[in-house]
Amino acid sequence: MSLPGCATLQTGPSGGGGDEHMRPDEFSMTGRERYRALIHRRPVDRMPYYFGWPRASTYDAWLKQGLSQAQRDHFGDFIGADSWTPVGMLYDGPIPPFEEKVVEERDNKRVWIDHWGVKRLDAVRQPTAGFSTRAYLEFPVKSADDFEEMKARFDPHSPERVRPDPALASGTRLNPDDYRRYPMGEPWRERVDLCNESVWPVSASISGLFWRARDWAGLEGLAMMFRLQPKLVHEMMEFWAAFIIEMLDEVLSAIKVDEFTLNEDMAYKTASLISPADMGEFMLPRYRRIYEFLKGKGVECVMMDSDGHVGQILSVFYPGAIDAVSPVEIAAGNDPAVYLARHRGVYLSGGIDKRQLRRDRNAVRAEVVRRCAAAREFGGYVPMVDHGVPPDVPLRNYLHMVELLKGFADGEPLDSYETEGALEAELGPIERMFDPGDAISGAYDE
């Protein structure tokens, strides 16, 4: 009997059996089994319950819209989200860090040197925590000599990368929202059995080639280096590719990872930040080497995380250097259906336009249905919010999206399924909706 519903309940057109459906009650899977089957276009019992996550200011806004503190503290349990199992601490920042120094602080603005050696301008009190605003003023790597000095801070075998050091954590305290701070995470060696026996997919991530070179030289500086100092760009990216492989060799030999993410953020609204030709020359050969290494360690899916328009990125890196991209931002001109048709076998996550979630329930439904229709047609795609959920998304709209996604994940028909509103029924009364003007004045007018 065929199941009316999501195409990831079937193998999809690239899986060699696009008309074969499985009923959810005919077999069941762990979250880990489900994820592996999904990315390889094999039958699954249902779609994963992945939705996309709020950030600090969003939770703060939702606490005034009826969310209780207990629901906020256990939000994944409240909405019924599927889980992940991270491998544990893998810190890829500078050791030792640069000394943080405040250059000037006035009217909620701070000019300072962060622990990466970057001079920058930040709001001291952020209007929307989790969506920090900052301006980068000067970066430490401008020449080959600068890079030689920087390399001394990036020994892949520094024990502090995988074992927390409170002194390092205290030296990276000024960055808002914990962004790029030294983490006090759990050592991966203490999580080997937990990860390998997990019923949830196991994940890990590290900064990619473009991301790390930009950390050192800045976006503008790096863009100039591609033209004026190409040898230095090659050296930086070669160094980082070797660092990734060296740092990860032991952990990936001990832990079976399902999804490994290379963080890049190398695109903007309409295109990638560098040309496909430069991606092909400077990055692709090294990406292929990293990809072969990860696959050799048994990684099921190599994901690139990049905001912005990822069409050119996919044309260069898929297949053979990545298996997947996320979060497929719709505001940047991405269309999941176009990519799934053009790049058969690619895995996508994201693609639900956060802007539509600000509107009414009809707009929310139309957006969710559109993305789930693409998932059903092609397979290998999990619709979820296409970035962090901002505070201007009303809580009840988000919960409506969650209930729609869960219903469609279970195979409910796209054209007629109606949610019961069970999550909304558990909320308290609305005290106040989010107002961006209040957020700005609260930060700057105190």
C-alpha cells in the first residue's frame, strides 16, 4: 500500500526506485538509521523532526508570548525534535590566544582587539542576543611574515584543543554571544562509547578553508590576496587542509561520524564571495583531499555550511568534494527544488524562508507545503528554517510550522492536513510581541 506523503519515505528519483513507498507502521528506525537512509535515498520510516533553532533574543521574546521557562529550558523536548550526538570538544582556534584589549569604549560601542588578534567594533549590549552586530577594522595577517607568526598558534596537537582549559576560557570572555570563544566542552575521548552506541546521528564540525583564511586576513584583505598574493593564499589553505586532517585523524579513527560539517559562509545574496574559478584553483584540490580523508574514516555525509547563494558553490564542489549544503537561504535566491533537480543525489537541509514565518498562518503553511513538496518529489531534503530563527518570528507561527512539519514527516497529505494546535495549547497568555525598536532602545538608551 502506498503512503501519501513525503518523498523521503521513498527512495526518490536518484535512488533507483522512485515509486516504492514504505508505511511508517511497517518498520521503525532509530534516528541514526533514519538519517543514514535519508542521505543515501533509501526508504525511511518517516522524515526526521528537524526544525531550526531560536537564538537567545528569540527565546527572550517568546517568554513574553506565553513560553514558560521550563519549556524554554527543555525546548527540544517541548516541540518533540529529533536529537543529535556531538563528538565532543574540537577547538580549532588560536592557542595561545591573542590578549584581549579594549582600545576605546563609549556610548555602547567598544573598539577592541579580540583573541584572534582582530581589531573590531562591537555593541557592548547587543540589541538581539544571538544575532550580534560587529564591524571588523583590522586583521593580523597581511603578509607572508604575518602568517608565519600566526601558524605558531595553530598546532593541531595542542592538548587544549580536545581537553578544556579554564585559563584559556577566561582569556576569551569579551566576544558577545560566546561567538568564537574558547569552549569548556567535554573531551571527545570520554564520549567514544556514547557516540558509537548512539541511536542518534553523530555530528562534528570544523572551520573550512575560506572561513579560516578570512579569520586571519579579513574578507577584504583575503579578496585582495587572491589577486596580489596568490602564493600566500595557497599557503594558508594548504596549511589549513593539513591542519584539519592532522587534528581529526585520531578522533575519526575512534568515533564513527555520520555528518561532518565544514563551516564556510562563503556566499552573499546573489553569488559566492569568490569566483568559481578561484574556488577551483585554491580550494577544490584541497577539499577533495579532505573529502577523501573524511570518507576514508567512514563519514556518511560531508556537509558545507554556507549562508548566502550556494548555486556556484554546488557547481564547483558537488560531487566529489562535498555531499550536502545547508541552510539554503531563500532570501539569497536559493531554491531547493532547483538544486535537487540539477544535482541528483545531493542532500539539503534548510530552505524554509524565515521571512514567511513572520506573516500569518496561511503564509506559514504555504511555505512549509512548498518545501515539503520538493522533498517528496526529489528525496534527500529535510525542510527546516533557513538559519537561526530571529525574534521577529512569532512563537505561535513557529509552533504551527513545527506541527505541520511533523505531520508531513509522518506522511500526512500536503493539501488537506490540519494541525491540532497541541503545542500552542500548552502556552500561557501573550504579554507582549517583539518590537525591534524596543530592542534597539533597550541596548543603546540604558
